[in-house]
Amino acid sequence: MNNYIKEVKALLIFLFIGLSFFGSIFLLEYFELENILYKYLIIYIILFVFLSIINNYIKITWIKNIISIALLPGAIFLLLATVFLPFGFLFIHIILYVSFAFFLPALFFKIFDLFNIVIFQNIATTFYVNFTLTVFIAVLFNYQLRRFVYIISPARLKTSEKIKVYNLKEISDYLLSENNIRFSIYSIYFILLFTINIFNFEKHFFTDDADIDKAILQSFVTFIAFERALTLLKSLEFKPSDMLSKIFKSISNALKDKNLE
């Protein structure tokens, strides 16, 4: 029971941080404070740097106290930035991972569009193939996608000494592990299937198109079959790579035998 409570608390912390971040962005856009905030932020940064410099040379106590109060918002901001920094980069890594998984099948269809080659007549078929290939790639090429994310990550995981102390690569590997990706895909499918079925029972369509709803349902069925095939492949004594190796070995033995003759 204590383990469940611990995990729920962790999820609530993630939820709070996420809501705080997106809530701040929403409030800034809603009250149209972006330009005002940027202007005053730049002014304060300049003031912060100036006061930080002169604070080292002033000896009068009451002036130093006033400067310390003026520097307090900046110190709080730096503290918050230190706390939120790993969460921000992890969020960026998730977005990059999903984007790359989606980009590859989308690029495939885009190339055919450029040459005016029509593969599928029905848009639902295109959606089904695109959606299904995306989840396949996200699982099959988990390692490759993570490596590519780290290469282009703004965190500069390999070169930035300041970022290395956060162990972001280790945390990202833990977050974007193959099992976690699988769990996320199943969770997304579960939410989609539950929602689509509710809409269908109410004689409505989730996507305003019955064929697209059906494509999502069939995509999940295909993914289950794909997952089952992968699981069985791992437990099989027969492996295509071993079979190919044995064939090459037999060919090599035959060639050596002919040379001996």
C-alpha cells in the first residue's frame, strides 16, 4: 500500500509541475502580458547584473541590505530555474522522440505526394498506416530514436558540464525506455478506444468520420498482433538471423569443399 501511495505522490508532483508550467503560459497569453513581461524581465536582468557587481564593492550595511532585497526575486527565479530545468529538458526529449517517430512515416507519404503517386485511395487507410507505423517505429527503434534525440537536444548532454550534474541522459533513458514507450502507447490506445466506444454507443463519431474511428480501432488490433509476434519471436528457438547465419555457413563450407577438390 505504501508503494502505491509513493507512486501517487510522485504523479501528483509531476502533475503540479506540468499544470504550473502550462498554467503560467496560459495566464500570460490570456491577459496578453507577454510583451510587458519580456520588457520588464530584460530591464530586471540588466539591473540584477549591475547590482550583483556593485554589491561586492559596497561596505555600507544598510545599502547592502537594500541591494539584497532587490536581488531576491532574481535569486528566487534562479532557484526555480534550477528546479524546473530537468523537467523542461525531459519534456523536450519526449516531444522530440514522438516527433521523430511520427516524422518517418509522414516523410514516406510526403515523398510519394511529391511524385504524385497515390498509394491509398481512402484517407482512412492513409491514417491507419501512418498511425500504425508511428507506434511500430516508436517501439522497434527505441534505442536509435533516443540516441538521435540526445544528439540534437538543446541540453548538449555530452558537452555541457552544467547539464551533466543533472544526469539528464540517465533520467531520459529511464523515462524513454522501451517498456515505458510500450506502456504509453497502450495507455493512449486505451483512452482512445474508451472514448471512441462511448461516442459510437451514443451514435456519434469521435473524429467526425466513422472510417477514421475504425482506423484507430484496427490500428490497436494490429499493434497487439505486432506485440504478440515480437514476444513469440524472442521466445522462439528459431531466429531469422541464426537461420541466415547457418545458410551462409553452409554455403561457405560448400565453397571450401569445392576448392579442396
